[in-house]
Amino acid sequence: MAGKTSEGVGFSDEEKQAMKQRADELRTTKGLKGAAKLAKELEACVAAIEALEGIDGEVARAVHRIVSEQAAHLNPKTFYGFPAYANADGKVVIFVQPKSKFDTRYPTLNFDEPATLDDGDMWATSFAVIAVTDAVEARIRDLVTRAV
């Protein structure tokens, strides 16, 4: 028999930790507006990227660099502890989910609903990355450009 949702039954320890991180993210920017909020969110994003090692860090650094070049209007922030990039309205467009976060085989580059990757009746919104090569960077650059 399932437990009460308030007890977090059904969520893994990693998922519970991610939810706590998201609550902390919202608390740390509460009351901040404009440039102060953007600066705090940028600081958190950079700290999240710097904390990543191996392929997680490589992917996050590549995405950060590419978004800065191709979509400078997106605002860096964290999203459940993940490095993320949002529109001016705060809606996340792109985020990197490190493999270390949920002990998966590979990190993923994810595009949320505001991303405009629409391609007919079905399209991908998540991409596994096992190496950051020139070809992968070119693909990420193309996806970011199309997404915004």
C-alpha cells in the first residue's frame, strides 16, 4: 500500500534531494528582483557547473559556453540543482542533467517546453551525451539556436 505523498513515498532519495534543492533555489532569490536576482542565479549556475566532474562537467561547461554565445538573452540559473538557462520570464528552456545526480549512465541535455524544437508530430527534447567532441558541440550549438 502506498504511503502519503507528504511523506515522500515513491520518490528516491536523489529525487527528494533535488526537490529540496529546488526549494532552496527559490528561497535564495526570494525578494530579489532585476539585476540582483540575475546575479544570484548566475552565481548559483556557475557554482553548480564548477562542482561537476568528468563528463558531467565537460557537458555543462560546453553548454554554458554555447548558450552564452548563441543565446545570450537566456539567463543562467539552477533548476533542481542542474545548470539551466531561462527566458526573461523565468521559464527554463535548456538544462543539463548530470549523470551523477541520479547515478545514470550519461548526462543529458534537456529542452523544456518553451524550446522551439518542434518537428511535426514528434520530436526529441532530451539528448544523451557520452563525449564532448567537435561534432557534439556543433549539434548542441544547432539545438540551442533552434530552441530559441
